Amino acid sequence: MEKLDFLAIGDITTDAFIRITDAHVHCKIDTDTCELCVRFGDKIPYEFVEIVRSVGNAPNAAVSVARLGLLSGLVTDIGDDENGRECVETLAKERVDARLVTVHKDARTNYHYVLWFGAERTILVKHEKYDYKLPAIEPAPKWVYLSSLGSNSEAYHAELASYLEQSPEVKLAFQPGTFQMQLGKDKLKRLYARSSLFFCNREEARRILGTEENDITKLLELLHELGPTIVCITDGPKGAYAYDADAGECWFQPMYPDPKPPVSRTGAGDAFASTFTAARILGKTVKEALRWAPVNSAYVVQQIGAQKGLLTREQLEEYLKKAPSDYEPQKI
């Protein structure tokens, strides 16, 4: 097996995008919580369904990095079914090494339903309870990228932490999924401590830290105290922030202008985190990586699904040349 630049670890799924228009959004005045509302007990029309194979935080990242020209692979789990086989075929088409995919007999491959209303999505998820085991990874990759796993994966995280502690040459990028945030920073402290890069959005940062603090620089510092060397927090259309502990610097990066109104915001965070990581693998500075990442986010949301709009390196560099003059990191 060829030495990989990037090895993503996390669950894979198929997304069925169901486009609906006969709905409305109800937002609570005293919180940021919004709800998608449809008529209860009625027949709700939909426009169309689009099936997107081989997605999820880790697969999205693996495809993103492969498009950027790096050697990329994926550790994931599937069932012994047609859905799983089609997911592996999709990975192969994207030049993602799938030799570390584990097939579980008498199990199903994850399948999620995405209620797509406007540019936003509400996802009905079900993570199959696989018997997670870390496969033999030889030779060791340059980077491991860890993201969303199922709710029965606590022991698997400990196994991965041990592997990383025994492989000091491997760098870790960590973009926690829902269960990893629910599991808590204490149970995952070995992984936080081992992280070279860490990614989340503003609300996720507060959830991970268990704080009402909203000052972005304090959130960056508090996350760094858990162990990560470089912490990135995205803040939707407002931009993104990075704290570089080695340099003792905080940066703000405005978002790259949307070429057109977003079709679907699915995959924007994955595109940002994976592109930032790829830039670092390629030797880019934190400032340069901050310029790269939002470009891929801006273009992935122009297509249905989290992968179709991902850019090649040549495309990304061309769009960077066309960026507005104020599209530069600002020290804070």
C-alpha cells in the first residue's frame, strides 16, 4: 500500500436529497433555534429526489483532498449490501484509496434522508451500530483526519488514540461530529491533546466547551487549552478564525464571495476543514491555508450534495487569483 498523504476516518453514508417547497421555518424569538414545519398528518408534495453516494464528514474530506491532488484514503465501515458496494465504487472513481474499508456481514450501510428546503437542509440520520475496529494501517499516513462516527464508537476512539500515541510521526486533524461532541472533551482528551489541527463552528465550540462565552478569541484560546496546536472556528457567512499556538497569532478570514446564491449548504464545513488541512500538508502557512479553505466552501454549495462542487487545485488557485482585494487574513 502506497504511503498516503491523508487518511480520513469516519462513517460513510448515502444521502437521499428530498427537495420540498411546501413547508415553512419557525424560529423562536428568545433563541437561535429554528424548526422546519410541514402540515401534520397530511400528504406533503416534493419536487424530486437526488441520491448521493459515499458521503459523510470523513468521505467528503477524503474526496476533497483527492481532488486537490494528494494521495487520499478512507477508513470506514459498510454493510454487505448494494448500497455499500456503490459507495466503494464511488470512492474509486474519486481516486480515494478504499482498501481500509471494513465490510460487515449481515449489516446495512448507512442511509440518510435530507429534507432540502431553500438552501438549508434538515437531515434524518441513522448510524448503524458497527463493531468498530481499527484496521492495520501500513505504512503510516502523513496525516489522519478524524470526524463523525456512530454512538457506539467510544472504545474505537481509545484504540485510535493509542495508535496515534504509538505513531508520533502522524499528524492529526480533528473535526468532531455530533456523537464526538456528546461524548465530551474529557473522554476524548487524548485525541484533543494529539491534534495538530482542530475544526468546528462557533456554536459547536460553545457546546464542546460547555460555556456561554461568545467572544471568538476566548473560544479559540479555550479550545487550544484542550491540546490542539491550530484551532479553526467557522462562523457561517461572517467568516472564519484561526489561532496558531506556535506563532501566538489569531487571524480572521472573510468568506470568499458566493459566485451565485447557494443551492445547498451541505458540505461547506467539510470543504473548509479538508482544504485547510490539504494546504498545510502542501506546506502552506496558516494564513495561506485560511485563504484556500473558504474558496472550496463557496463552490461546494453551488451543487447538490457535499462533493460535486469540490474544486481541483488548479481551479482553486485560479479562483484565488480572481479574489477581491480585501480577501486577505486579518490579524486580531
